[in-house]
Amino acid sequence: MADLRVDYQLLASIHRTLNGLTWEFENIEDQASAYDSAFGSGDITAAMGSFAGNWSTHRKTMLGTMQNLDRMVAATAQQFHQTDSQLASDLTKK
């Protein structure tokens, strides 16, 4: 029995999910100021503006983290595929 099992479908699913999230985060448009007139209060407008500014900063950080994680997932899958191929080759050598 193998000591380590790799779920390639799970790694591929994580990769697809991270790519989708990354695309969404890259294409989010800042629309906070579009609602300024609806707030009805300068204090609320300022608070929402502050939140939107913080969100933009944190969104960039999250985007970088997701991209790094996706690179690690892809590298992990590639390394395990290479290892599996090498082990299979070693076992079938005569």
C-alpha cells in the first residue's frame, strides 16, 4: 500500500478555483463612489470611501496570495506527475 496518495483531480480543481477567483478579483471594478449620493450623509460617504480604499489595498494583497498559492499547487502537481512517471519507469525497466 502506498504511503502517499495524491488526488490529482483535487489539485486540478483547486487550480481552476484559484484561477476563477483571481480573474474575479482582477476584474472587480471600484464602484463605491457611484453610490455617494444615495448615502445621504457626509459621514457615511467618508466611511464608505475609507472602507473602499482599504478594500482595494487588501484585495491586492489577497490577489498576490492567491496567485502564489496557485503557483505552488501547479508546481506540486507537476512534481508528483514527474515522480509518478519516474517510479513507473523504474518499475518497468528490465
